[in-house]
Amino acid sequence: MRVVFLVLDAFPHSVIHHQLTPNLSKQAWLGAMSASGGESLMLSVTYSNHAAFMTGLPPAETGHWGNWAWINNEFGKTYDSGPQGRTVFDDCKAANLRSVAVVGDHKLLATMGALEADVSWPPAGTPPEGTPLDAYGYPKDEAVIEAAASTDLDADFILFHLNEPDTSMHMYGPNSDDAIDQYSRSDHSYGALVDLLEPLWHDTVLITVSDHCQEPTDHPECVNLRDHAKAAGWPVQIRNDGTGAIVVASDEISQQEFAQLHAEILRLEGVEGGVLAAPNIYLVWTEPHRMFGRGEPLTKGNHGSPRCTQQVAIVSGGHPAAQTLGASILSRRPGTLSWAPNIRDLLGISSQV
């Protein structure tokens, strides 16, 4: 059996329709698509969800709370710390199964532990000279397709990732004409990747997901939580993450004081809500149309809040196991943490966590 995990970064479940996205619609029709889509972790951002896709571990175990990790009492980027847990790639290597990773965000290779794959692209996590890049410096969908086409896809586990939907929504907003055009183009790119799988389709289970969706961030002013906290002297560290933010309390603050601080944060203009995710970690989010930061927003679309947790969730393929897994996502909504255990079960491997 070959298991393929294909991620369309930020692609919204809500736009899948036979006219706009015929290739995604075809796989949903041939297989199964969760009626309400999947459910991302909070925060609804890229790197923590991708690391969890391959480990099956929640942020409380990995320290990956968003695009930032809190490890050893300090913030760092998730792609610097790595996935902080045993991955599907580790398990494939231990079981002598061949794995391949071809991604449109080169930082994902380190974030997901995919540098351990037998073949990974971009090589060593760096786009080769001459690779066509999008406005944010990530390989375009066409580069991913070309790399996939030149790779031996007779493997046990394959990870594909297309990044352009996320970039387009950040630049133009998720409801813009430019973003809608991108949905169509990325559906075409998706179809091209599916075509590459055709020779071994009878033995393939294809899992198609997105990590989150996006929302408009067209309010003219960001919510400046970090400067407010500094001016107020709060004993916390904060990292902005789009329409979400991570607040970590100092060891010196009591639980009662931290609870009082929650209330103060929620009174700040532009903050809509928050949730205590760990004894010292509070995840907060903005009101609609706003994002955290300083001054004017740098993007017209972003993510991080609970409003962006809906994912694409489609299972298809020619192997009979695709029908069984597809039936399961029709009866129970899948989420980020669902997929690593499912992949391990399909491949007959177990995590040695």
C-alpha cells in the first residue's frame, strides 16, 4: 500500500465545488469528504499543525503552540526546534519503508521531520537556485509539481504540499478575486499531482487536507497586545501569530494572578476571546477583521483564531482501505491529530514514543 498525504496550505473547505475546484470535487465524489471539513489545532496556523500532522502529538506535549514553539522556557521557531516528537518519517525509516516529501514551504521539512525522508525536496530544506518562488519566497506550485514529476513515487509514504493558496490569501484577502483565481489554479496543480499518482492508483490511499483557512484582516489598525503588556508591566512573554497570539506567564506569577491577567487581556480593545491551553499558556484571538501587531496590518488575510480552524478533509484512492478510512471521516469529524495514527495504521507501523 502507498499512503499519500497532500496538504493545500490554508485552502478553504467552503470553496470546494465542481465548477471552481473540479479536481478536488472529483476526489471527494470518488472517495469521501467530511461534510464540515476537518478541525485544526489552536492556534490555527501553519507550522504547529504540520508538525502535529506527522507526530499526532498535541502542543502540550511538543511545545509547538503556533508558528512559535515554547521549549526550555523560551520562544523559538518550530523549524529550528523540529517536530519535538517521533514522526511518521521516523517510523517509516525504522520499518524499512520508503518515504518521500516534496513541499512548497521549504521550512516545513524541518518542522515536520521530513528531512528524515528517503527523498526530500527542496534538497536540505533550501530551494535550489532558479526555483520559481512566490511573493513570500516559497517555491511555487509549478516547482513542486516539477520536483514531484522527477521523483520516484513508488514509495510507501509520500508527503506533498502546495503553498500558494496561503500566500495569495495573505496578500489579497481570502474573499478577493485574486484568491478565488488562486483556488482554481491550485486545484489544477492538485490535479497534476494526482495524475502523477495514477500508475499506482490501485494501491494508493490519498489523504487530502488543509492546515487551516483564513479570514480578512482589513481593519486599518492592528491590536498591539505586546506593547500594552510591556507598558502595563505584565510578567508575560507574547508572540503574535496573525489573528491569534501566545501568552506565556512567568514562573513568578500565581495561578490567581494569571487568571486576573486573562480578564485584563479580554478587556483590551480588539481582543475577542482566549483559552487557557496549559497552566502557564493563554491563547488569545482578535475580533473579526483584526490581527495582532503594531500599526497597519501587513496582510489582507490571516489566521490564528478559532474562526480559521476549518480544514479540507478528503480521503480517496484505489486501495480498498481508502473506503474504510473515508467512511470514518463521514461519521466522525477528523482533525489535525487524527492523521498520524491513521497513517501508521494504514502502513502497519507504530510510533515508539
